[in-house]
Amino acid sequence: MIVPAIPTPHIEAEKDAVAKTVLMPGDPKRAEFIAKTFLTAPVLINDIRGVHGYTGTYQGAPVSVMASGMGMPSMGIYSYELYAAYDVRNIIRVGTAGGLCERVRLRELVIAQGACTDSNYASQYHLNGTFAPIADYGLLSKAVAVAENHQFKYCVGNVLSTDMFYTDNDGRLDSETSVNMWGKMGVLAVEMEAAALYMNAARFGRRALAVCTISDHLMTGEALDALSRERTFTDMMTLALETAAAVNHDA
Ligand code: HPA
């Protein structure tokens, strides 16, 4: 495992400019919105590739927010550099996911206890079996407590981190196959980043959690409109930020 020097190929921030807890939406514009809407005194710390990173405070706790980009390779790069070079302790992904089974409904939050994947990311570890990427239990249990406290609608369970948004089979999502294959195993939702984040956290002995809003449903074909996305996004941010503020930032 290499430890990239600072600045890393993708992050130009000074080492101390990055908080020990980082929230990661997929979208750089989202990162900017989160920082400017929810953080106190946000300061721009990264602008490479337009991947804006900010550090500020939330309820007095230092928190950074920086985009992961889309997909496991991109999440893999940013979370690796944050853990290895910047000594980040906690990364919380905040994203969207497609519902895969009836247990989850549009707008609900999914707290990803585990992340199955169709990607080859784990092959780098040369294990003689299948690794099960899981969330940090401390972050997970705190997030559940926050969700209960606010009476958010949420589910805790497995997600699928897929490499493919569009597939050959049905044009966009391979919805039927995903629902049949993964839904039958109780996998709640499909997204594209959590498994890489959980594997990097495991390899570096750090903590990670992914929280997703169900923005579309593969069984029903429903999708959130812009206004509903905004509302549920605010719930997800409250969940992630209160979790971030409550964790031990040095552990
Ligand atoms: N597939 C992959 N990622 C997603 C989806 C999906 O259906 N919906 C939201 N993120």
C-alpha cells in the first residue's frame, strides 16, 4: 500500500485543512451546497478537477465535505487518498440509490450495513474467498439513533454497489435482473460507491458509513421529482451531519 504525498494527485488541500470526518456526496455541486448550507464558516480546500472540498464545523465539530464522483473507481481514489495521505478517520457517503425490493419505498433512507458488489475491486487484496464489505458499527448505530430521534423513515441492510448504471439488457438499469438476483437476497437498494468505500476503510482500519435516499425504484419504476429530492436530501444531511458531529473524530 502506498501513502501518496500531499498534495496527492487528486487533492490539493494542506494536511490539516481536511477534518478527520468527511462527508462524501457523489456530486461536486452537492458538496458545495452542503458546505454552504449546513456548515459554519466553510473554507474551500480542494478544487482539482472541479471536485470542490470544504471544511467547516457542524455543532462545533470540524467536518469536511468533498465529492466522491460516480462509481467505485472514483470513490476508491478519493477515499484512499483521504485515509492514507490525510489520515481521515471517518467517511460518510451521502448519496442516492434505486430501490430493489418492497421493503424500501421511494424517499426513504437506506443505511448501508453491508455492500454487495458486482465489481472486481476486492481482487486487489488476493483473498481466497469473498470479502463482505460492512459499515462501521459505531457510525451505523449512531446514524440509527439519529434517524429514530427525528422519526425519519429508514431501513438498515445490504445495498448493491454496481459498476453499471446502463446495461446491455434494457437500456438503462438491468432492473429485472437486479431485482431478481439481488432483491431475492434481501438487498435493499442499488448504488455505485459504498463497497469501495467500505473496502478502503477496512484496509486502512478506519471507519465508513453510506447513507442513501431512495431516488427511484426498480420494481415500480417510480422516481422522485426535484422537490421531493430536496426534502429527503435535507433529512439525509441531518442524519449524516448529526452522526458526524457525534463520532469520535480521532478514533
Ligand atoms: N443504479 C445505480 N445507482 C443509482 C441508481 C440505480 O438505479 N439510482 C440511484 N443511484
